[in-house]
Amino acid sequence: MKSNFKAKHFNFRGVKKEEMQRRNEIQLQSMTITELYEEVLHEILHCIGSEKNGLNQEDIIAFAQKAFKIEQATHETIYQEVIEKEAPNIMLNIEVVEGKDIKPKDANGFSDPFCTLFLSSTPQHKYNTSVKTQTLRPVWEEYFSLPVETSAANDILCVEVWDFDPAETVKEKVTKVGDIKGFKGMKRFMKEIAVTATNGKHDNEIIGGTLIPLKTIPTRGQTAWYNLEKKGKGKPQGNLLLKLSFGSEKNKQVAAQEHRHLLRVLLTHQMNVQKPDFFSWMGDFLPQSSLIIQQHVAQSNIGPVDEYLGQWIEFINAHALSPVVNFKVFSDVLDSLVKPITMGQLSNEELKMFWQSAKKLLPFCYNSIRTIRKKSPDDEQLLIQIEHVLNILRNLLVFELPNDMDLFPSDIYGWLLPCEHTRDIRSTLHDAVVQGAVDWHVHILENNKPEDFTEEGQMKLQLKIIQLLKLDLQKAVEFHNKLFIKKTQFPYANTLFSIYECKISEMCEPFITRICTNMKPINFEENCRFEVERDPLAMGTSLFELYMGIKDFTELGKVECNADSETIHLAKYHLWFQQGVARWLDIAAYKAMQRIERAVDLDKLVKMDSTSQHSSSAVDTSTIFYQIKIFWQQLAWPDAEGSYSFVAKIIDDICRCSVYYSDKMSYKVNYRITGIENKRFEVTKEWCLAVNNIDYVKQSIRPFVNDLGLTQLMNNLASYKSEISADHCKKTLDLVVDNAIDTVNNKIIDLLQTVVNKMSPEMNKFLIEGGEVINTNNTHLDNLMQYLDENLCTLSSELNEENFQRILNIIVDQIANIMFALIKNNLEKKRPPSYFRNLRDSFYMLFGFLRKDNETENKSEMIEKLESLLHLHTLDTVDLIHEYYLERLRGQMEMEQANEGMLTVKLIFINDVLKVDVLNANKIKAMDSNGFSDPFVKVRLLPKEKFQNINKPTTAVHKKTLYPLFDECFKIPLTPEQRAEENGVVTFILKDQDFMGMTDEFISEAFVHFNEIPSVQLENDTGNIPQIRLKLTSPKSLDSKILKTLDTRTTDKLAKEFLKREKIKIAAANSTPKK
């Protein structure tokens, strides 16, 4: 492409190219300032185009003389020579680009347009474009050059658009009748037929035209749409796009050199006149200079590429002398050169000049990047300048760098880093950014010195340095990074982060590691004071602030700078602080306990508001916990395993603080709020608030633990280790939390127990007196009930529901304990059952009062035990004995195996007669030495006192057998009252007849409840009475509660005799066969 371009412009008729180039070089080298001045005067005298800007010729000439610094005599001589010269050969270059909205002239609704061009001064010289058939939007893109006389200042360019009509006969036209479009088309068709039939042909028809005075055309030319006008038509007949410019036939190379020289002269003059500030000149020449430059461009046929290249070279030369040119000027010029350079439109010599100028400009570009921090980042002009600098570098990156030129000489770029490969635009940009960051780091260090040389002073200094570096990085992210990436794909912020994080690592790691290693643990005393050689609070706080500073800086790099979190120097920065974190947590716990103690001391034990049930210290303590949570969230420890150990410690500390609060609150209410000694205790709102406060703090434990991010932590642990390990860790933490909650619950219970203990004397008094006077009218008992009612009302209204139920349970258990003590005490006093009945009634009165709004079914084991004990002691001896037999019956029914044999019987009620069939027994116990027994059965009804005057059947004795067949039937008449006995029991006593029948020895017995015996009206209805197989049993010990109760009645003859018989049975049951 380059060779074709050169051939086009440098091969002239009759002269070899080499010879022409040689002549041009000679002309270029020999051109003097006066010769250039002469050329400029000649162009001024023969101005073309519309731009005069209100300047007359004399003013422009005077300006040129001053700019070129020409003496008056010399000027006059040159001026005279210029006047005598011929006018330059100027051409009007026209490109007919396209038309639009052309009026249709043919029957088919289209036209076949073509253009005719001529100057009004020479109408005989016309130029035509090609015909574009059947279109209303023709595209020509055809070029014409018309010679222009500079003296013809009022010449006009005439452009006409015609509709071409081919030479057709009427017959040929009629064949196109199918192409007619609409009524207007038919009208046009009939007109064409008529004209052709009359004249034998139809001439081309004008569509419209436009007249353009040459004096209205700018010197640099213009591209514009022109309306097509037609006589008699008010509206335009279409529009035509024309590209117009003036040109000459001057040699390109000579003209380009002249133009650069001219720019240099005019630019020097402008700088001397205006004296612009640094980087302030925006490329705007003085009006006289602009006109001179425009005329030279037009009359010397300077192409856009030569014009932009000249600006590039001369603007940079001027900037190298004094940096006054704004980078936007260079950026705009370079934008215009990118396409010509990439398309190969510049010669090797021109490319060399281009890069020589770029070499001069690049130091200014890189220096502006290095010193980017000298101005505020939100300075709009700074941002614009940087954008233009980056645009320059981006465009230069597109080009191939010259091999024979050192663009980055070491004497200018002394700050460049060592480079093994060939240096280019991008690597130098990287080094400029790096050096700028290093310079800024040095600047920060030089301008920030420690206030003192203690470890804490050093930490504060390091934190300040990190914050300043972070601030610079934030500015880079906010203002510059997107610009760098958009223009050059250069990661500006990431590069800064890489430099800064390396500097921070070098500065902080050894220092922090040493500090954390030397930190000693805090040893808490009981009063929440600590013992260390130096105050750890200030040290720990400063260290934490330093940690947060590094963390925030690192997060900024990861999030905004796309830094690789695995490879950066700060990737494991948290490990520097690992030994210090435990101390921070100790400090946090210590501060929390201090604040808790202060909160409890300041607490007035008054509700926060009408809707709450707690006072200020509870809320303060929850807030303290929240602050610890915020501390942990700010810490954001990235290591899963380390996080677990720290979270475990935080949870343990929070639990310890909760217990500490409970102790402090309990102490406050127990020892500072309690009333006068020996005065009857009254439950107060303060007591209730103390309980609610502790409960409020307890309820905050589990939400606090959840807010620590436990779920995410367990997921991280599972990924880091295994699901099993994570589950084990979770269970461990859950156990810690559960234990803490249990401990605080116990504190609540202890406090409630204290309240109940203070109420106990009154309850004890009530029960003691109730045992004596329950059934008499005694106002003292009413007073005691009123006392309980008032206190319970206070508890009910002030405690939350859960704690109210707790204290009710404690009160009930306390009453139970009092009752047990009273029972024991009065048993020792041999009090009768009537006393215990009074005591029982007193208990139920009190118990019912406490449980009046609650179900009494869900009784505690202690209450059930108490009720059972009261029941036994309230029974008369005969009832107690019968209760014993009922107990034996229940035990018999619960037996799974018949270890002492079975007894088979039949039982039925026939009206009021009990019919008993004693059938057989098997596997009974051997009582004699021969391995057998001599068994017989006694049939008795219980309770004995209710069945005094009835038959007492006994079976015959069967000798030497363990499987006796009795087959005996007995009928026992009963009274209706006896028949209706609710707890009547039939007992079968199996005995062994001893030697000579003198004594009978107990073997075992069995029981049948009346409820299990069927009943009929007539004996004939007995039918098949089912057999009943009864498991034989015997008492084994005196462990029965009933027997023990009987044993307490030492003055009761009936009880003593019964116990005696039972002891005989026990002895027989535990004996071995007689020898």
C-alpha cells in the first residue's frame, strides 16, 4: 500500500522519481524564513474561501510580518515581488455524494436522476454525473475538479439535477403501461405520450438545482446538504449532499514541510504573545494565525494526514520547550492519525518523524501518571488530563514500535525498573504506576513520624500509614481505575494494591508477630479485676485497630482490585494476630463484666416502660453482648478452624458474663433490697424484676450464639474437615450453651427459692396451726391465706408466666418439704390419725389455693409421695390393714410368674350368697423334710371387721403332696351391705398342717377382688363358671409403706398384732423345709 501511495504522488511525467525526490530534498533544505514568508504573503493576497473573520488583508499581512519578525524594508521588497507573481492555480474539488427525497418524474413513481455541474463564469464547461435509474435516493460518490480564477470572487457553482429520458418511440413507451403507479403516474405517462407523438421525442426534464457562491465555501472546505429548488415550486424538489474543498497542484512533500515550518513560526509567536499556563493551551490559534494556516492548507493542497502530522510534530516540539499544550490537543491529533498510520499511508520518513515526536511527548505522559497525586483526585481537569494521556498511550499501543529508536533512554527514564525484555509502552506504563506508588509511600513515611517509640506508638503509626495507603487506593478505585482499564486495559488499582500490600507486609508482620507473642494472658480475680505487668487494654485496643486497618485494606484489594486472595502477601495476615485474638477476647470479656457490674449498680429496679417486665440492667447487658458480637463480626476471622476455637471462647465468655450478671443481680436484690430482719417478708416488685432481668439475659444467649454465624461456621468446618468433625464441634458448642442456660436457670431458681424460703415461716405456721384447728373458726388462718394471696398476686402480675409457674412449683415443693417435716415430727409425738387428717386438709387447702388456676393432675413426684404418705397416716388401723391387703392384691396381679405355685378356684355371687369352689393347687412350696406339704386352704373375706358373722370355710387336709386336689364347694351367705362392700376381697390362705395337727404353718395366699367375681340371680344360671387360676404369694419383707406406717403405731394393739402375724408369714416364706 505504501509503495502504491508513493507511486501515485511522486512519479511525474518526464522526470524520474529519484530525480524528483532529490530536487525536493534540495528545495526543503534550502527554504529560508523569507521564502516561507513570501509564500504566505502570496496566499494572503489570493485568499479563497469564506473565512475572513472580519479581518482585512492589511491586518493579516501586518500580523504575518510580526509573527515572522520581518524588517519593514525586507517586507516591502518581498511584498513587491509577491504582487508581480501570477495567481495560484486553485481547483474547486467537488464530490457529488448522494441525493434524497428526489421528486418522481416518471410514470412508475421514480426518476432517473443525473447531475450537471458548472461555474457561472464558464457555463459552457459542464460536467455530468452518471444516471441512477428508477430511484428517489441516488448515490453517486463521483469526483470533479473545476479550475477557479482567484479574481472571480463572485463566481457561483451551479448544480442541476435532471431526470434522464431515453429516446423512445410512442410504441416503445406504450409497452411500459404496466409500470404506471397511481393517478399522477398515469398523468405523467399521458404527457410523455403526447409530447413524443408531437415532437417525435421526449427531452430530459429538470428536477431542481442549487447555486453555491464560492465565497461561502470555507477555506478548509465543507460537506453539506443543499436543497434542490425549481422555478415556480415553493417546496424543495429534493436534497443533494456535496463535499466541497479548494486545492492546488503544489508538490506534497514541499507543501508539508512548509506547513510544519509555518506552524512552528505561528505557534512560537502565539506563545510569546499569550504566555499560557502549563497544559492550558487547547490548540486554538489566534484568528490571524488560523486564517493564514487555512489558506496555506487550501492553496498548498495539504491533505488531512499531512496537516495532522504537522500538528503532532510541531505541537510536541513547542511542548518540549515549555509544557503548555493540553494533553487533549495531542490526544485529538493522534486520534486522527491512527487510521492513516495503521493503513500504511505514511512514508518511512514520516513515521520516523512521528516517533521522534512521540519520544519527546512520552516523558510528559508518564510523568503525569507518576505525579497523579499532586492534585486532588476529584479535580475534574486532572481527570480529563489523565484520560487524554491514557488515550495517547492507548493509540500508541496500537502501533508497531520502531526497531531503530530507543524510545525510553535511561538518562530521561532513570526511575524505570530493570527489564530483561524489550521495553514497550505498556511495561513503561506499569513502571510509572509502580514508581508513583513507591514515591507516595516514601512521601507518607517522611511526613509521618511516631509520637513516641513505644509499641503502642508504633502501632498507631503503622495504622496511620495503612489508612493513608488505603485512602490512596480508594481514590484510585473511585476516580482512576475504570479510566485506566477502559483506555489501556491496565489494572491500575490492582497494581497499586500489589505495591502497597507488599510494603504493609514488610512493615507489619515481624512487629505484630513479636507483639502478639509477648502478650500475656489476663488473669481474672473474683472481683473481675485483672493482674498483668502492663495494662493490656490500650495495647489490645491499638492492636485490634491495626488488625481492622489491615483487614479493611485487604478486603478493598480483593473486592475492588480483583486481587488473588491466595497469592498476595497479606493472604494470611490474620495469622500474625492469632495469639493476640485470645487476649482481645479476654479484654472484651473483662470490659463486659465491668459494664455489667456498673449497669447493675445503676439499676433502680424499675420497669423500662409499661409494656416491659425488666429493668435497665437487663437491656444494658444485652447491649454489651451485642457489642461483643459486633467485635467478632468486625474481626471476620477467615480461618474456619481458628474461628471455631474463638467462637467457642466467645460463647463461653458470654455464658460466664450471663452467670456473672445473675450473681450480681441476685446479690443486689438479696442483700441490698431485703427489708428489716424479723419482719414478715413481703414479695416486692424489685424481687420480681430481678428474676425477670436474669431471665431476659438468659433468653438472649441463644439468639446471640446464632448471630455469631454458627451455621456458616459449621458449613466451613465441614468443607475444611468433614461433616462428622463439624457435627461434633456443633454438639460441643450446643452443650456449652445448654449448660450456660441451665446454670442461669438454676440462678433464677435459686433466687426464686430464696423468695420462697423467706415466705416459708408463714406457710409453716399455717400448716402447724391447721393440723390443730383446721376445722374451727380461726381468723389467724384467714390472715395467713390473705398473706399468701397478696404475695402470689404480686408474683403473678410482675413475673412472666414461666417464672411464675416456677415459683409456684417451688412453693408447692417447699410446702411438701414442710409437710414431710411435720409428719415426721408428729409421728415421733405419736399423734393419732385424726391429727394427720387435719394436716392433710390444711395441705389440700393450701395446695388447692396455689393450684386454683391450674390443673392439679400434673403433680410432681414429691407431691404424689406426700399425698400417699398423708393418706396412710390418716387411715385408722383397720382401714390401713385392709389397704395393705389391697396392695397385696395389686402385687399379685402384677406378677409375671407364679414362683410359689397356683391355686385354681371358681367364684360366683348368687344374689347375696358367695359360692366358692376350691379346686386344686400345684407346685406349692414344700414345707416338710420329706419334700412335700400337708396343705389345706382357708377361705376368708376382707376387711375382717366387715365380715365378722359369716362362715369361715376351710378345706380338708391333703397329705404329702405339692399338687393337692381339693374339689370342695362352699356357700357363704352375706348381708346386702356385705355384698355391696366396695373393696371386698376374698383371700385364700394356703397352710401346711404340722405334726399331730397342733400348729398350722403358713405357706402362701391369694386374693380376689369382689369386682372380679361374676354375679347371677339364680343358681340355675351358674352354668359353666370359669376357673380362676390365682398366683400364690407371700410377704417377703417389711418394706411396705403400709407396714412401716403400722409400725409407727406402737401403742395400737391391733396394729401390733397384725404386724406380728405378718412377720410370722415373712419368716415362713423365707424358711426352708423342716428336717
